[in-house]
Amino acid sequence: MTRTAAPAATPAAPAPGPETTSPGTTSPGTTAHLTPERWNRANRHLVRKAIAEFSHERILQPLEETGRDGMFRLTSDDGRAVYRFRATVLALQHWNVAAESIERTLDGAGAALDALDFITEFAGTLGINEQMLPVYLEEISSTLASAAFKDAPDAPDSGLLAAGLTGGADPAADFQAVERSMTEGHPCFVANNGRLGFGSGDYLAYAPEAGAPIRLEWIAVRADRTRFTAVAGMDYRRHLHKELGAATLAAFESALAAAGLDPAGYYYLPVHPWQWRNKLSVTFAADVANRHIVHLGTGEDTYQAQQSIRTFFNRSKPSRCYVKTALSVVNMGFMRGLSPEYMVATPAINDWLHGLVSADPALQAADFRILREVAAIGYTNRYYDAAAPKGSPYRKMLAALWRESPLDQLDNGEQLATMASLLHTDAAGTPFASALISRSGLPARQWLRRYLEAYLVPLLHCFYAYDLAFMPHGENLILVLRDGVPQRVFMKDIAEEIVVMGEKVELPEEVSRVRVQIPAEEKVLSLFTDVFDCFFRFLSALLHEDGILDQQDFWAEVAETVAQYQDAHPEFAGDFAASDLFAEDFVLSCLNRLQLRNNQQMLDLSDPSGGLQFSGRIPNPLAGFRPASRGH
């Protein structure tokens, strides 16, 4: 694997100095992507998605045009705007809307598609209150601007991404090329690139799709206000030596000593550059002035932002850890902070899960792996900790964690790709998944089976054996591929996302927060909603529309995979009946309804079931494939 080291940067002296302006804020190039052509394409794409997803969630009710098979219309709340479009309704009531077919009239005259207009025209039906509507429009505008940026003429096509930009010579470079080439974001959310708080210069500097090299800011934080924890066998000095190197550590210590401060009284903590400039240097000014926080400058390594915005991949030394930072930016329903309180137990939770996965024969047979969050650190600001309620963004402004890199766990000839890539379509309309299938040389259904064995089977086993559920959307998994064929997956985002929904496993006291009481009938939604509705619905539609694999064959393969897993584990027969994946239907859990209700705090993460939004029931595509031996 080829690795390019970044030139060393000497840490700055800790004495206060003038702050630089936001990256690129004065450059006219920050809006070069906002052209009429790109803006029009972005609006057509987002209006299509809004129609499809709001209709799927039964917020909008398109009417079929009389005598025009496959043509539908929507009329705005005030009756002035009418949208007509062609669509096919696929399994899971997925609205496959033909973007080029959408036409809008306003007061009877033809009008351009405008996603901002669309939201305001249907605001009453969407149920957005007056206070939330401008904020949601800001998120829509940001999502449009992001789409215009991604609509670049030099973007690599799906075939090139599937083969690897370096042809496999540099797995890290190929992996990160896929990461920055993703154009859609979360497939369900309409406003999925909000990033409220970023300016246009920040966007070019820190957005994942920009792929810009980033150096993290480092600060020294008073040890008596900070908690550092690590997985078994790792301590603070050893971890920082591995991640920073002896020279940078020595430079940090020298900077503190030169300021008359004792390095032994401080921990070193990585910070997102935006967070330092826009939050910590102002909101934590008292701590900076009193030398509870000392700015040390940037580290040597160059990083690349990942799709989750606040997580960074080390491009200088890819075998080093990812770094996840607190970022006080609103994106997709949450302020993207990190809780110092939550960080304390993070390594212990990862140790526990790693032990469970390593000891389970079925998970080992699937070669299922997790990327452990091996160390975490959090600083407590006593002012905001006392003033703000638990869960407040003001208590989540200064923390970080380190996650294992997958690079050291690759065999020769293997490549990595975010699982979100399976829903990616290039500018020519070719799905990345189709390109992988073509590269593999396998029949599409056989390729799908390999993918399901790597991804779905471990999720089934964790659910039925341990009442354990992940947040298994595309961005949270990394595929390991060989010649386009899935070999195994890495699950990430462990401590903040996993839940144990029952009493099948004992949990150490320090891990107990992951046990959550969820109504029995809602447990299976961790598969029906998170896997079937929020991922397979889109993948099956993409392959169906591309002519690669009929949707019936897709769901038949999913059903066969589930049935074979159940046949192999008769010890869970009672659980299979209680959480029946072949049920006739299941509750439709709606993500956009959550965001439309409160686009700054969709859910209380300590009670992930309590605030869910449901809209009736939806037919289960597996119901027609129920094995005869299962009965009804």
C-alpha cells in the first residue's frame, strides 16, 4: 500500500494570537458550482426525491391521472401549483418517480421546478410549524447547493470507482475516492445535507465530497476536567505515541513548558478546525484565558472528512485511527456534538462487543467484524455542565474518539467501500452496485447472495441470539470487496448506536447504558425499518430499474437467505415466530416525519423508541416467500 506522508507542522506556541478567517470565505470560487444549469438539475433531483419519500411516508397522496396509466399529480395546499409525473410503485410502496417526467404548473402556466417552492407549497400538508419552516428551508437550500457541487464534470464514473482509481495499487486512496464521490447522502431524508453553521468556505474545506486535505487542531486540556478511557491493554501515553508520534508529542510538551505549564497536568485532545474557530475559542473563552485549554496548533497528519462530517480518515498514515470530533453543526435532525459523559464508557462498550463477536461461531463464520472505538476523551466545561440540561448541545462541544482503521485488516487484492456506495448512481445513471456486479462476473442474484451473507446474516444472528441491534445504514458499514464481490463487512459507530433490547445477555455495569427497553412488537423494526425499508428498498429499486435484477428476484433472495439462517438455528424458533420476518406487513416508521416535526433534535437517543413516527402498516415483500414449514 502506497502512503504519502504530509509535511511536518510545528505546533504553535500556546500564547493567544489572531485567529485566521474561515477557509475560503473571501474567495469567489466558493460559489463557482452555483450555476443555473447545475441548480436546475439539483432542484429536479430533489423535487423527485421529495415526491417519492413524502409519498412513501403517506404525507403526500398523489392521485393517478384518469386515462394516463402511470401518470400522477399532486396539487399544492393553496391549489395554485400542480405537479404531474410518471411513477411506478414498487415493493415496500417505493415510489420510483421518473425525474425527467416531472412538470409543474403555477396558476395554469408552466413553471420551473424549485424545491424551496415545493416545500412552502406543501408546508401545511407536511406539518412543519412556522418556527421550523425557515430552518428546514435553510437545510433544503444547503442540500441543493451540495448537490450542485457534486454535479461536477470530472466526477469518476461507477465503473472506475468499482475498479479503484489506482486499480487496487493503493487501497486507501481507492477507498477514499469512493467516500468523497458519494452524491446522495441518506436515501430517506429529503433535507440530508443541511450542515447548518458551515459557510461556503467551510463547505469547500470540510465537506466530505470536497475531499480536501485537513489537519486537525490540537489543544491541551486540564487533566482534572477531562476523562480519557481506552480499551483493555491501551493507556494514554501509548495511544498518543501511536497516533501522534514522538516528535509531535515532544513539541506539544515543549510548547506547554515554554508557557510555564506542566505537561503532566494536561491531556491532548484533537478538535475539528471549525469547532475551534467558531465555538471553543469563543464559547470556551474563559477556559482558554485561564489556561484550562491551551491551543497547540495542528498535528502533522493530513486527514479526509468522511460522510458523517465529523469523522476523519488519516490519509498520511492510513493504518492510524479514524478521529471522530465534536462538531456543533446541525445536520439531518441533530447537532453533531459528542458527549464527554458518553465517551467515558465508549471503549468498554467496544471491548464488550468485540468479545461477543469474537466468541460467536456464527459471526466468525460470516467473518463479521467491528471497527473498535479504542480510546475516547471528553472535557467538561463547568459553566455549561451546570447550566444546561442533560442531552443539551452545550454539553457536547468538546470530546473526541479514535476508531480502528480497516486498512491493516485487508488481505492482498481486497478493496474497501462504504456500503452507502451500493445506492450511488453516477452522472450517466449507472449504479455503483451494477458496476460491481459487472466486475464480479457473477450472475446478479449470486452476487446479491454473497452480499447478504456478509451483511444481513450477521444482523439476523445478533438480533435473534442477543437482542442486539446496530444502526446498519450504508454510512455505518464498510464493505470488503474482491473483484467486486463482497467478502465481509466492518460495522462501525458502535458505542453511540448499538442497543440491547432484552435480557438474553449479561452486561457489565459500565456497559449497561446500551440496554434499552423497547416494546416487544417494535424490536423487529430494527430489521424491517433499518434494513428493509431504509436500505434494501432503494437497492432493489436501483437494480430493478437498471435491468440487472428484477425486484421479485431480489426479495426472493432475501427471503431465502433468512430462511436458510433460520433453518441453521432451530434453537431460536420461538424468537423467529415472535419477531416474524415473513409477516404479512409491518409498521411503517417514518424518518422524514421525525425531521419535519423537529429538525434540530429528532429523537432522544437515550429513548430511541419513544419518539418514533408511524403511519399505518406496509406490506412485507417477504410475506409471499414464507417457507411452508413456518406456517402462519
